[in-house]
Amino acid sequence: MSRRPSLFEGMGAEFSDAFGNVDAVFTINGVLSPRTVRGIFRVWRGVDLVDEADQPVEGTTHVLSVAATDVPGLESQRDLVAIDGVTYPIINVSDDARAMLKLSLSGDI
């Protein structure tokens, strides 16, 4: 039985299909998925993420949102995702308990 309300269960895939901007390939528990997953990929650049000794620091944040039903068994600190030929370790998985997972990625930070 799913812990997601049935009203939201199928919405993640529909949302990703409508607004997705990348096709991602996941490696979950060491197994490369044979299919792609549509996702919403965002990259933010920020200044003053850390203020140390009056020196501004610039950082980049990579976030991928995917339908929770598309990546069963996904875990942070273990699994990987490849987007446009670049592989990113997944450093955090945030579940909205409705339809989507928000994945924080490690990369060219």
C-alpha cells in the first residue's frame, strides 16, 4: 500500500511530462535503470552563500525534481543520476509525500 494519497499518486508523472526539461538515467543500488525518467532540472548560482572573513563566496546548487513513482528505492548518499552525459551523486532526497521527489545533487560546485 502506498503512503501517498491516491489523489496525488499519478500526478507526479503528469507534472514531469508537462514541465520536464531533461531526461535522466538513474543508478539505484548499483543497478543502471534501462529507461529514462523525465525531470525538472534547475541550477542556481548564488553569492554570499557563506560569509567568511568578508569574502563573498559563489556557489552553484543543482536540484532535480522527479515523480516519486518513477524512482522506487532511491536513496541519498548511495545512488546516482546522469543528465546530458554528466553523472551526479544524489546527496539528499526530499519527499513532498504527494507526488514528487526533490533531489539535491553534487557536481561542479
